[in-house]
Amino acid sequence: MDIRKVKKLIEMLEDSDVAEIEIHEGEESVRISRYSSVAPAVATPVAVAAPPTTIVTPSPAAAPSVADSGAAVDTHSNDNVITSPMVGTFYRAASPTSKPFVEEGAEVKEGDTLCIIEAMKILNQITADNAGVIKKVLVENGAPVEYGQPLFALA
């Protein structure tokens, strides 16, 4: 892909309200996003970006640790636990200076963005699969997460 085209795309992104753009030309593709923790807009070549995903399952039998209080989540309650669909780095906000997508006690609707998981330089938005209230944030901002690791307790 021609570097002049990439620069023009970056300029267009900066001048608009668009947060992210991905362009495919044959076998090449470029994804430019304002969500980068390194710079406001970064051009990153990618193979194929996965759509935002959320896995909501009943609480697992094992009690995960909680970042803030060290307490365990009540796994026998009627809460849903939103788990990580991939290995990566957990971010509560779009950038270090932005406010978090959700706080404990916040009411969320289906499709609301809860966090971002960065995996292989791709920022994946994790969305709510069900409506509810965020009972507990189970991971610290910037912490590595594993596949299936609980991220949020949703009541």
C-alpha cells in the first residue's frame, strides 16, 4: 500500500469524528485507530481484524481473585461473569487520559463497550452481551489477561 495513501487516511481520520478505519487492498490492509495507547492515530498493518466479541457465561466453579480488594467473586450467585475471549492486555479506557468505559455500579445495555483488550497490536472492543449492572471489575487496568479469565461480574 502506498505510504501517501496511508498518510492521507491519517489526515482524514484526524479531521473527522471517526474513531477507527480499516482499509483492504488485495492482500494488504491497514487499520488506523484513535484508541492506540502510543499515539492518537497509528497506522498498523494487520492480516484480519476480529470483530468485537463478548463471552458471557455463568460464574465458573473456581473463585477468581479480584484486583482491588483481593476478595473472591461469589460463584454461587445469579451473576454473570464476562470473560476474556482472548489473551492480551486489558484496558478500561480508550486512552490513558480517557475515563473508563464502565465503573462498578454502572448500568450497561447489550452492545455497550466494557473494555478493550489489546492482542497482537490490535485493539479489540469487548461489548456487553446482556443488559445489567457492573457489580465488580475483576482486572486491573493494563494487566495481562488469559483466554476465559473473568473480567467483570454483571448482576
